[in-house]
Amino acid sequence: MDQKQKIDILESQVDRIQHLIERADTKASILLAFLGVVLTISINNGSFIHFLTTVFLQRSNRPSLLLLILVSLTFFSFLASFIFVVLTLRARLLLDQTGLTQSDFFYGKISKFEKFDVFQEAFQASLLDSESHYLKEILINSKICDLKYKYFNYSLLSLIIGIMFLLCTSISILL
């Protein structure tokens, strides 16, 4: 396999991982929108809170312990889901922790060059070792992608648990 074929394979791998990162961000954005709708419906005109306080006041002078626990668990599950979805969207790596340095192909590093001649010389030098730069980029992006999907899965799990607690709360109110 010649150098050009290796670079093409590495570029396609970088593109594939970048696409997975974009998909994780899209999924997290949709989940964040859903959580926003749930929060808006819950707080809108205080309907959910009003319903809960009415139920608490109608039952007795002190609310059922089970109902209080279910409402609290629902709230904390939705809160955990929100926190994890935000972490999904903000997932970053600290390069010091990975033992790597920034790739010469990273836009942030490229943008720090003030003169084109200096940039061109540095870029030409890095092209000689472009295979290792692509490998570094693949490793960094893979770690970011893994982190994003891990946070997204935690968020989704918290949301499902919150919905289950919400259903249990609704059933216990109706009984």
C-alpha cells in the first residue's frame, strides 16, 4: 500500500468519526429539546405543581411519603438527564490527560499563524509526517466520540427512569 492510499484511508476514518460526533450532538440536541418541552409543560401556569399541591392538600394534612419520594425521584431523574445532555454537547478532552499534543491539522493551531509564509513552511513540514497527524486526530476524535456517547446514554437512561417515576407518580395520585 502506497502513502497516498494510507492517507486516503486515514482521511476516511477521520471523516467517519467526525460524522459520529455530529450524530451524537444531533441526538443530544433533540433530547435537550424534549426535556425543554417537558419542563415547559410542567411549569406552564403551574399546572403540574398546582395539581400536585391540590392532591397533597386533598389527601390529608401531610402528603403521602411515597408520593413525595416519587415526585423527588422524578425531578432528580430529569435533572440528571439534563446535566448529562449538556455534558454530551460540551464533551471535550484535556490533552494533558491523554499525553498527546495538538495535531498540526487542528484549526485552532493553524489560526495562530500570523504570516502565510510561516504557516506554509510549518504545514509543508507537517505534511511529511501527515500519517502520524491523522492517527493522532483519529485517536483524539475517537476519545471525544466515546465520551459524547457515554454521556448521551447516561442522559437517555436518566430520562427513561424519570418517565417511569412520572408514570408511577401519576398512578399513585389516581389511586
